[in-house]
Amino acid sequence: MSNRRTRDIENLLANVRLGSEEHVSQLQKNWPAKHTIQAAAALNSLLTVEKLPKLGELELEGWGLAQSCFFAFHRALEVPPARYQGSGTPLWVIFRDNIEGITSWMSLCVQQVDESATLHEIVQGAVFLTVDTFNRLLGVPELKEPLQTSTSAAAFVALIWRYISPQSGKPFYVVEQAEQPYNLGPDGRPLEIFTVDGIHDLVQFYTNGSKTAKEAFLLHLSQDGSPESGVDQFAQIAVARARRMAEFCKMPTRWEGEALARDIQHFSSTLGGILTLGNPVYIVPFRRHKILYEFMSTLCSYVRHLKRHSDSERCLMYSRWVVLDMQHWTDIPGLASTTIAAVCQLVKGGLLSVYLNFLIHEPWIEGRFKEACRHLGKWIASYSFYPSVHAAIMDALGRVDQNSLRELLNRREGHWTRLQWAALSYPIYNLGRPAMRLVESNKANICNNPSHASTNGILSRTSDPCTTLQACSGCHLAVYCSIQCQKQDWSQSGHREDCPQLTKVYSERVHAASWLHTSTRIFHLAILQETYRRSAKAGRLEAVRRATNPATPLNLLVICFDFVDSPATPEETPKLKRIFDLLEEFKAKDGRGRLIAHSLGVRRVESIVSGAQEPAETLLVEGKFKFRMQVVYVLASLQVVRGGDGLENPDLATVLGVHGGLILSLTDTLGSLAVASKGHFMTGVSTDIGTSFIRPAGKVGDTLHAKAVLTNMGKQLAYTRVDFTTPAGELVAYGYHTKYIARSSKHDENVKFTEDGEQVVEGKDLE
């Protein structure tokens, strides 16, 4: 009997090799598990590159034969290896050796579908089968790398990504059956409804973890063979797919809720994978086509869809992963005009709506999702301290059902959704809104002149405290309440020397999208002012001082408010530290972050410290804000106003903005010169810069030595360090400066020096 069974299988496989579709179908229905290797080899012999017809020459019989082979491949891949081990060549080798043939036939089968066909099922079946087969092959660990390095596999993935539905004229989804006419079965339900798509699984699994696969995929999307064109096409199709997915969310589709959630999550992973390639050229199309906004809108539609069709916590967790992905995207330089603009795109696209939907409609959820909501709310609250984000949030809140928001506050005290809404609404309404009113009405009592009170500035004009704040037109950093303060700071406080270098830093960092606009800085200072007033009125500052530093007066302490780790009520949890320890704080792990956005130079910090000690009516206030993956520290003087009874009136406390930049500017210039010492005619664009302070630099007129070292240089980035020392060799401060040099390293006028750097051995020396 065994010999007869073997002969029957051998005869069947012989007919398969001859290209008999009937026998291929028979093989697929009655798969011989013990002969899996031989059967797979017979099927692969039919789908080689050599037997591939030209486009348009594939007849219906050949198309049907290929489809039958794909079905049979599924049976081969489902057989446990233990059933056919000892048969010689491993199964994955059979497929690996014919990767180009299999994927070429897949592309041909999809392209061959008549574009004028009116039956959606034909297109649906062809696409679903080829996509499912490709995904199964990708699921074999030994086949993933061969597929990711295959030219024809990249061409197939690109074809599926851009494939247009003949029926709708829009990006194709297998689940489009819900839009098409269909027949009903005996039970009155539609027949053959696809509820799982798989297209986004395909693209994400194929590109995941492989730079080669991503670049090959983009190249096959290109219209002119350039990477730029490929990414532009990818971004355009991504927007169209996002909008198409949102359409499915709004209709009574039979797309499984979890399958839709998984597709959205894989979609976001694919987009993130392209973004993390790190090529600035790739970022431009994402910014031009507003990927963040479009994809957030899709997620917003999905969450509304979820409320109608499913209560699955698993589906909500997919949404949570997508939101986390997009939060990370905002930290990629260039994705939007600035990081803040990227966050605004998320808010306008529906991020706040998604978050509030979670709180309003899913109060029963606990565990990981509850924690995810807490982190999301904290992230939104942290960025609400930027004026444009605050405005976007207020606009989004205006479109939310106010009765639903009141319902959140009416829930039992201590319920997590009520606490979440309170944690988000407090910084927006109680801190951000008053600060925004100050900024918009030009009543933010802020000035960069350290000697502000001695001029005819705001403080001396108590009858009319309204004035127009203006930033220095050169560096865009110093902000003044009046012409008098600007002139005095220019001539007496050193801004004349700082401004040229700060202007250069400003230009480079605007290009790198790492500069915070003057309006943002004013907003931060206004928030600091409002927070101090609330804390002082509640008596919190004095209570904390008595508990932590009872022997030290407040003017010898730094008042610290944390808007990152406790954004809800920072005025209730102020921290105090000795003012003499301020410079030592710059040596802390996150010390560099406090200087990146605001360029606080050591000389200016010293003047602030000394100014805050005398007179006692001047205090030092510090705010900790979030920016990208870094922390921004805003340091400011605050003028206390007392009445005739000698008691402070917190409502009149005024923040005086500060600025600096000498050390940071030298770090920028000297770091660039260190790169130039390697023969670079142009030294590239700054991607990261900062300084840390070890000890005071001395008085005006003292000598300071600086030494710049190129610590490492690669193909794209150069890393430099600049040490500032006294004549005795004591380290005062050090800076770091990272530059993007991929383009400048190819400049025609670059040269090569001798080891001592004295002579040019390659290239043209400058006269």
C-alpha cells in the first residue's frame, strides 16, 4: 500500500511539473505531508523567472495555474517540519532559490487583473492571495533576509502599496467588499466578506529592520529613479491610504475592529521606519504632505468607529501604540517646520479628541491602558506650555461636547478619568490661559535688561503697565520692554559683544528647527510669573522654605517649578535650592538641556546670581519645560513688589527675562573651526550644541583659554568638544557641538592637510 501511495504521488507531481492546473489543485487539496519537499520543488518549477510571460501575454489558464500554486504554497508552509524531516534539502532552501521567480509571478498576477473588471471579487482575490502568500514567506525566519534583498520582492511590495482599486479609483484595500454589490447567503448574510486586509502587514514586515529593504522599496516607487521622488510618492500614497482608511471607519464596514487597529498600527510603524532612516531628504515630503495631521485624523476616525463597533481593550491598546509612535515622530528634526509645529499637527489632527474619547467613553478600563492614558495626558500637558500648541488645544477643546467634559468632573472623586482631566485642564486653563492673555495684550512684564528697574521701563510706569515687547532684530533672543532698556543692555550689559555670535547661532538653529521662537520664550516667562504669583498667594513658598531651608532667606534661594514631571499643579510643589549651588547644577546630567534653547552664558548667569542677592526684592526663578527628548530650563529674575505695610503683593510680582550666550557662541565657532581643521571648506549644519559650567569664569578683564578638539568624525556627523580654562589650567566650562557634514564633506574646495596641519597636500590652498 505504501509503495502504491508513493507511486500515486510521484505521478501527481509529474503532472504538476507539466503545468496541469487540475493536478496542482488536487495536490493542494490532498497535500502529501511526508513529500512536502518534493511537492514544493515541483510547484516552484512552474513559477521560475524563465517561464515568466511578458505583461499582457499571461493567459487566463496561466493566471489560474499561478493562483493554484500560491494556494498550494500555503499548504507546504503549514506542514510541521517534523513530518518531512530527513528528506534532504530544507523547505526554506527550495523557496529561497526561487525568490525572484515567485515574487515576479506575484507582481504579474496582480498587474494582469483586467483594470476594466467590474467584479471586485476578482481583484480582491488576486491581491489577497498574493499578499497573504508573501506574508507567509516573510514569516519563515530564513526567508526574511533573502526577500528583503530581492529586487523583484521590492518591486512587488511597491506595486501593492500604490495599487489603485479599479472600482473606486482610490488606494486598494481587500476589505472594500463592504462598498461593493454582493450576494446574500441562505442565512441572509453576505457571502465571502473579507474582514482582514494584510496590505499594511506586508509593507511593515518587509521593511522592518532592514535599511536595504526600505531603500529598495522607495526606489521602486520613484518616478525618475531618485530617492527624493520615491519618498515623495510614498508620502503621497500614505496620505491617500490614511484618508481611505478614515473613510472605512465612517461607513458600516465589516472590517474587523482588531484587524483595522492592527493595520493602523503597522501603518504607523512603516511610516516611522522610513522616518528613522535619518536622511534629511526623506523628511521633506513628510513635512510637505502633513503626514502627522493626516494620520492623526485617521486615528481619530478609528476611535469613533471603535465606539460603534467594539469595546475591545486590545483594539484600544493598538491605538495607544500608534499615538506613542507619533509622539516619537515629533522629536525628528524637520518633520514639521519645528517640533512644536509637529505637535500642533497632531492636536489639530485629533490627538486631543482621541484622548478625551478614551476618558469619556472608556471609564471602565484599568491596568495598562489606564497608565497609557496618564502618559498621553502628561505629554499633551507638557507641550501646552508652548503658545501655538496652547492655541491649538484651546481650539480643539472648543469643538468637544462641553456636557461630556462636565460629566468627567461629575464622576466620583478619585476616579482615574476625573483625575486625568483635572491634570490636563489645570495647566491649560489656570496657567496657560492667563499667560496667553498677558502675551496677547502686551502686558507681560518681561524685559531682558538686568538694570530694567533703573530705566523708564515697565516697573516705573505703574499708571500704564501696557507696552509692546520687542525682540532684538539680530539674535531674536533678547526681549525688551522699551528702547531705553534695549540701549542700556546694549551698552552696559554686554549684548553688543554677544549679539553677533548669537545671530549666527540663531541662523543655524533655525535651519535645524531647534530654535524656540521669541514668543515661546515670552510665554514661558509669563507662565513662570503666573505660577509664582499663585504659589506665593497660597503661602506655599514660605511653607517650603521653613520646611527645607529655614535659616536661608528667599532671596538667597532659587525657586524651581517643574512643568515636565508635575505639569498639573507645579505651584503646589515648588522646590528651593541654594543660589550658590546654581552653577554647580549645570554639571548635572541634564545640565546641558537648560542651555540649548535659551543660550544662557556663564557671565550672564553670574550677573543674575549676584543681582538676585541684593536687593532682597529680587528673586531667582527657574522653570523646567519639555522640548523633544530634552529638558529646557528657563532662568529669570523676579521683582517683588511690596505695599506700604511691607507685605508682598504677589499679583504685582514681575519676571525680568535674562539672556546670555558667550560660552555657547564660542562653542559654536570653535567647534566649527575644529571641523575645518580637517580640510572642510564648509563645516556643515549644527544638529546639537550645549555647554556645562563648572565654576565662575571670573571678572571682566580676566583671561580665559579655550581649546577645541574634534573627538570623532563620520560620514554624516562630526563631534567636537571645547574646554574653557583659567590661565592656571582650572576647567571653567566645557561645550559640545555636533554638526551634520554629509554634504559639506563632498564640497569641491575641501583639502587635505599634512599631519601637523601646516601644509595642504591635496586640493587648492587658499591665498
